[in-house]
Amino acid sequence: MTVFIAAASREPSELWLFSLSPYFIEDTQSESFNQAWLKHIGHRRVDSFKKLSFISLTKSITAKTFYFYGDLELKKWSDIDYRNSLVKMLPNASTVIAIGAEHDVASDAYIAAIKKVI
């Protein structure tokens, strides 16, 4: 999430996103977001998320972007599919699904997906 926000002002040549956190305002307003979770994180953090617009940031990112996530992750957290739909708004975005991977970038399945892109 931090790298995505920084990319809006730094203009990297490539941007690699891994299981991007669903904490932007669009996420918190989506149907798939667990609203009960917001009650447990505190009002200051919720207020911060309300100031972060994924869609607004996409307007400043032109870098070739790879969005990685594990297919087992998607089965566990449906909001990843919503995140994927937002990532597709980036002009140079590609989705890379790590087959057999959960939310663990160090897993063999995730590493295999990364190697395919390299």
C-alpha cells in the first residue's frame, strides 16, 4: 500500500504490488468489505483510510504495474477480486495469479509466479 501511494508521486518505471491491502476509501465502501472490522481498528485509522482514494492515485501512476496475489488468497478474501478490478484501472496493469499460493510471498508457488514475470 505504501509503495502504491509513493508511486503516485515518484513515477517508477515498474510497480510490483503483492496482495495489495484493501484499506482505501473505495474498499471500505465496497460490498465485499467487512464493515465490522472498522470498529476494531480505531476511528483515527478509519479517518486515514477515508482520505486515501485508490482511484485518485491511479490517475498519477503510469508505470508498468504487476499485481500479484495467490489464488488461495482469493478464495479466503473476496475483496481481493474487488481490488483486482480497481488495479485494472491503471493504464499499464497486469494481474499475476500465483496458483496454489496463499497470503505468503515467500511460498514456492508465489516465487514461481514472480520468476515467470522476471
